[in-house]
Amino acid sequence: MSAIANTPTPPYYAVIFTSTRTEKEDGYNEMAARMVELAQQQPGFLGIESAREELGITVSYWADLEAIKKWKANSEHLQAQKSGRKSWYDSFKVRISKVERDYGI
């Protein structure tokens, strides 16, 4: 996977997940990898970018709001969310934005 997602011509949507972690690992890396794998299988998924230092930021890109809604409700994703709240995250914030324009080299 490329570090920068290859997204289509806008408009599309970005889900921005910002988090701070606890010290607990308890399968976190495996679950994170599984969530990327599972998201890639979802209709409307366009790509993902992620970085973690003290603050983690993951941006996933989606074709439309309905695709985001279905991803949020995916049963395996729901279990990961539950584990995250219980064990892996001190804090997190989810933001959903419509991408109107993008450019780069």
C-alpha cells in the first residue's frame, strides 16, 4: 500500500480518526491490520493513510456517506470499536469531511 492514498477526482469523503493510545497492546496491531484489510473489502472504500507518534491519525476515504455508515455498522468493526474504547485508547475523535478539491505531485 502506498503511503499516500490514490483517491479519485473529488468529491468524496474523508473519515479522520485521531487518537491517543493507552499502554495496552493486547492484539492492537493485529486488529488495526485486520480493520484495514476489512475496510478495503467494503463497497465505497477508496483508500487510507495513517501515522502514529504520540498522536495517531488515520484518514480513510469513501465514495459517499452511505458507505461510511455501513462501515461504521460492520459487525467486526463494531467489535474493534468496543475493544478500542475499553483497552486501547485514552481518547479519540472522529471527524467526517467532504473533500471538494485535492491536488499534489
